[in-house]
Amino acid sequence: MTRASSPCIRVCIVDPETGLCEGCGRTREEIGNWYHMSEEERLAIMAILPERMREAFMKAGDKSG
């Protein structure tokens, strides 16, 4: 049996403003369903995580208005 791909880096803190894990960028729903998803679904989500995190945490950190 092969191990499921995962972006988890064991920094599991869900940001209250963005709703995303600060470590990997997944939503709570994605984290909860991760091992029920197909490998293709997991890889598709993993492909968008870097951009999702850039957008979410840039906006959350931009308090200049």
C-alpha cells in the first residue's frame, strides 16, 4: 500500500480570518476528508495551495487598508 500524498508540515493552526491551516493552506473540510479523496483529488488541491496561501495570507497581513 502506498502512502497518500500530503502537504502537512505539522504546523496545524487554522487561521480564524482565512479559515486555512497556516502550515499547509488546506481548509478544515479538506483536512478532514483528505484520506477519503483520490490521489488525483489530493494532487489537484496540493497544486493550488501555494497560490492560495500567498493570496490569503498577503491579504490577511495587509492592514494598510
